[in-house]
Amino acid sequence: MTDQNVKPLVSDFSLAYGRQRSAIRELFEYGKQKAREVGSASIFDFSIGNPSVPPPPQINEAFFSLLKECDPLTLHGYTSAPGDLEVRKAIVDQINREYGCEYDEKSIYVTCGAAAALSITFRALSITGERNEFITLAPHFPEYVCYVEGQGAKLVVVLPKLPDFGISLEGIETAITPATRGIILNSPNNPTGRIYKTEELEALADLLHRKARDIGRPIYIVSDEPYRELVYEGLTTPFIPNIYKNTIVCYSYSKAFSMPGERIGYALVHPEADAARDICDAIAGSARSLGYVCAPSLVQQVVRLCAAVKPDLASYDLNRRTMYEGLTAVGYNCVKPEGAFYMFIEAPGGDAQAFSDYAKLNYNLLIVPSDSFECPGYLRVSYCVSLERIKSSMPLFDMCLKSFKREMKIK
């Protein structure tokens, strides 16, 4: 029997993603292995967005009080598939107070983080038997590819408006086809830290209204918002549903509450969106078909008690300023982030993979090349580490840049 006659036993799609980690996870796992060999003090891991600030004190207090005071059978039991009713009410009440909205508990589906919220939203919006496409702006979170393709749809990537990484209306307009189901926005953006401004979102809304009329069906914004509260210098993140009603918010508490391992978030549908009720039901059906029902009960209750809690950004802001000032002082060209906890750096010589490999092998600096963000020529540094690690890494960044330029004959 020849190889070509052997029938596959598993999904080619799943096998490919299972065998190849993302560039971010690859560096992260390399760093863990290397740390076991040479000691963690010698590894400068700026690869992954793992919060370095402890959760707000209210979070641990909520865990302790729930475990101490609540009936354990109820606390650790199943909730309704879309989440406990009182939890959903607490979340939407906070959103309504903060953004002047009128959501109710039927508009929200509690999920195991933003990843689950995104996946079920993409499935809900993908029309059976048709070609389905979702547009996003580069640079984008690499996992959008598997989240979208996993639902049988296609991710279409549009280059940003440079030099400030803004929304390219021209690029989006060109990319929209009758197969377009939604536009994925991530603000503050991973990896640039860019916050999309109200005026550019309003211009995008006008474009989407016009193109929706042209193709004869709504175009939804899928707003990926794990960094919504992580903003600096007095800026705020515009709440996109207040600008464009055909918006589905996919949120995670991982970053604001510094508990990414607890996997809690939600999908939120604007009550006045086109076919809002159908979308809510389709999200619930997608969650059911993927087995994403009943997010962790205990963590849901923590969110109920802490829905109004905000993160302390002082440490991240100090890290941001220290990293930016340190890198620019030794010759790196950096995009100064407005939010999140990443810094986007121009790759010396233009080859991000080459510089990332050089920094890893020669200086134990783990920085992510931008190729998987589909915006070649940059590097992502996660500054959600200790301030001391940032300070102690600066001489290495300096030496790395100088020696790389020298070896590559870059002026």
C-alpha cells in the first residue's frame, strides 16, 4: 500500500495547529526549557502577555469569601449555559453605568475567556453553505487565523494606515465582498498598543453602513477587547457599540484582573444590532456545538462581586516608559504604546526573524518577530515583567543591537 492510498485518521487542520505552536508560544516554551538549563535569572523573556501585576486585592478577597461563605454544592455546580443570571446582570449593569447603554442579561454570554467568545461569534456569523470572510487589520493577534479558520471561514488581512498603525478605510473597502461577515478590531491593539480613535471608528462605521447597503446584508464589527482598561496618559478606549450598533464585544477579564489562567470573559451583542436576537441565539448554539457551555462557576461569582473593579496601571505605565526610554536611547525605533502592555519595535535591518533569532541565541533575549502578526519588519516586546528585569535587560539590548549591526554590516 502506497502512502497516497492511506486515508487520514484525523483532521489535517487540527493536526497542523496541534503540531505547530504559535511564534509567541514557541519562544515562551523555549524560555522555560532554557531557564531549566541555565537558570531563570539568565533568561530575559519578553515573549508572552502574562500579567506581572498581582490581581486587585478585591479579587482574592472575593475568592476567599465565596469559598468560606457559600454552599459548596451551589458554588461548584453547573450554572445556566450562558452563565449565572446574577453574574450576567452584574456585568451588564456595570457596562450600562460606565458607557450609558441599555443592555440586559439576554444580550450576554459568559465564556471561558475572549478566545471562546471570538470562536463562537465567528461560528454564529458564518452562514452555512456560503463562503464566509472576516477582515482584520495587521498587525493582528496571530490566533485569529485558527479561530476563524476553525469555523470554516477565511481571515482577510488588511495592512494598517502608516505610520501610526491606524484604520485603513481604503484597504477595508477594497477587501469587503459579499462574503464579508465582519471586521475584527482589537483596541488597544496587540501588538502595537494603538487605541483606535472615535473619529476613525465613526468613519469606519459610515463605510460599513454604505458597504452593507451595497452587498445587501449587515457587516458586523467583532470587537476583541481584553485590554480595554489598560490605557495610559489619560486616554480612554472608545466603546465601539456606542458608535456602531452592529457590534459584538468579545471581552476577557484576564488582563484587567491579572488572572489569565482562570479563563473568564463574555460575548456581548448590542440589543439594537440587526438580527440581535438571532445572533444571541446563534452564539448560544455555537457554544453548545463546541462544548463551551457553563464557564467556571466559581470564577463567574468572582466577576459578579468585582465587576466594577479596575486595575492599578501604575506599574505597567512605569514599565512602558522605562522600556520605551531605554530602547530608544540605545538606538531602537519604537512605537510608543497608548494601551495594553506591548511595544512594537522596528527590526534592525528589516528582518524580524533574523534579529529575534540572533537576540535569542546570543543574548537570551526572547522577543517575538512580527511575521506571524502579518506585519513583517517589526518585533514585539511584552513589558508585563518586573521593572528590574526591564532595567537589567537594557545593556543586553544595547549590546545586541550593536553586534547585530556590526555582523550584518548595517549602518
